[in-house]
Amino acid sequence: MGNDQDTPRRRASLELLRAEAADELSVLVSERLRGGQDPWDFMEDLPSVDELVVFILRADNIAENGGAKPNAARHYRVLRQIAIDYPPLTEAVWRLLGDANTHRPWDATVRADIS
């Protein structure tokens, strides 16, 4: 099994995490709309609420471990542990662990270091 640095500490209920993520997405959409962007141009590129929750939990794990960006193996273990700790997020985790050639530049698969 992975070591402690790979295991995200349970932060809050999934309902609360989803509410925080939905609020954050709402702010992102509002900012882009105020900036004059067409929603048809950016909505597909935004993460889903569950994907954003996974990123929040991943960011918490990175912060708890000194801010070091995880290598590909640790990234996989952290996301897998998130799916174990929060089973309703499993689909979002696997989507984020999927194809590294995604069109979305913020996807975790693109940002994980290969080392």
C-alpha cells in the first residue's frame, strides 16, 4: 500500500466539497462572461463539479506534502485514493486519469510530471 504522503486526509463531506466546487465554477463562468467570452467557446473546457472536487482534494494533498508537484506514480496513487475515500468521485477520477492527449489543458494527466 502507498505511504502516508499519498493518502489524502478526509477534508469534508462530499456534499460540502461539491457545493464549494459548484460555487467556484459559478465564479469562473461569471468572470468569463463579464470578460466578454462566449459560453459556447469555454463551457466544454471547464471541469465538471466532481472533477473540480478531485482537483481540490489533490491540491490539499500537494499542500500537505510541502507543495511538491507529484510525479506520475504518486499522482496516480493520490487520485486512486480519492476514488477509494469518495466512491461517487470514481468516474471523475478515472476520467482525469484517462487519455493524456486530452484537449483540456488543465487536466491532471497533462500536468503530472513524468519522472
